[in-house]
Amino acid sequence: MKRRFFIVFLLLGACTGSQKGGQGDELRIITAGGTITEIIYELGFGDQVVATDITSTYPASMQELPSIGYRNQIKAEGILALGPDLILAEEGYLSDDVVNQLKGTGTEVQFFKKPVKTEETLELIENLADFLEVREKGESLKKSLVRDLEELSAATAQKIDKKPTVAFVMARGEEMVFVAGEDTFAESIITMAGAESVGKGFKDFIPLTPESLVSMNPDYLLFFESGIKSMGGVGGLEKIRGIQQTTAYQKNQILSFDGLYLSGFGPRIGKAALELSKEVGY
């Protein structure tokens, strides 16, 4: 189902007025950030979320809610038209102007750090559970993640003479292709999976050049599913100059995962890393 954007609600609001409040004392929550949305759902607040942002793709039911947009597209008017009691967002996700407008109306806005390591995931779960006063559910969710991480650790403990190398490529069409370096979610999850990221000597994401790709020569190329789709499918990857000279391409060792599943570092991160580890030979 396609997501309905907030402009529809602006029009409805003009006709019928905003109706704030849910059943009983339940909060009307808007989330901004897929990881926060996923954790809120797992903590039992899914039915109180009235809107989310574009990155909130899991669970699927969240995609059926009105969308407030994405980062600089988000406007305070669209959020306020939905009559929220509480907004839970990733740090830096909303502009200062939007935050000031929201707070100026008395709307509560709370920010949380987006995790890029499992320790930060556990901390985020705890912080959200404490804030929403469901500490027992938070502890249960943390324990589930710890079990997944223990299973991952056991799987990757096998001795491998040489760790497989992986390059994470961020593609947004053939004109916008980047490779992940150090201090990125990609480096973290590749390392968790028992492999080695080839993005060394630089941080964040940089444009991928034919020379650097051939020099890195990864055993595996890792993409978001949406990235491969933006290239026109797996066959379209040959448009990336230099890719045909890599071991990964020649052996058809091209991997793709859902974006939030791979990069969100939410409650499913242990499962995602375990799945990746199996793909690279563990």
C-alpha cells in the first residue's frame, strides 16, 4: 500500500478540525527515524503511532500510516495537523525551525541518538523503555537482542584462514555511487559478520572511483536492495565502472539487504549480522 502523505491530512483538518487524543489516556505518537519506530513498536506502542517518516519501513503496518516525509522535507504544519501528543525523533533529524515551531505549540519533542553499534542499540532500547515507563518490556527486548548476538558470536568463532573482504556500496543511480569507509554502520556490521571492510583510510562515504574499486577488489559487494533497484537491477551494476574487474562481480558474489534491516541497528541487528555472516561463508 502506498503511504499517504500529510498533505491529505492538512486538507481534512481544514474541513473537520484536528481531533487530539486516542482511547483513554493513550498518547498520539509520531516517530521520525526507522530505528526508533521499530523499537517503539516492539515495546508495545505500535497502535499509538499515528504517523512516521519515510525511513520507518518496519514492521509493514507502519508503512500504512501517514508519512511526515524525510528530514528537510518535514514541515511543522504537517505534523501539527495530525494532533500528536509526543514526537520521538533521531537526533538531528528535524530542522531547528521545525523543532522550535513544534515546541512553541506545547508539543513534546524528545530526541534519541541513532545507534551505529550494538552497545548503542541496547542503550537506545533502555532509554526509550525508561522514557515510556515500560522497563520490563525494555529488558525483555534487550535480552532477545543479546541472545541473537551470542548466536552470532558462536557462528563467527569458526577459524577462517583469511577473512572475506566486503565493500558496501551506496548507489542512488549510476551517477551517485559511494563506498563506505571507517566509522560507518557498514564497517560495524561487516565486522560483526566476521568479515573485513575494504573501506580503509577514510571515514564516512566517498564517491567510488574505478581505480579505488579495482584496488580494493572485494570478495563481496554489499548493497541496499533499493540501491540495486536504482541501477535497474543486478544487470545494471555493470554500469559501475571498474566493477567487472572485481572478484565479487566475477564470482557473482553480490549481496543485497533491506536498508533498515542492514543499517538501522535496531532490535534485529543481531539477526541481520548473522544472515550476512552466512552469506560470506560462515
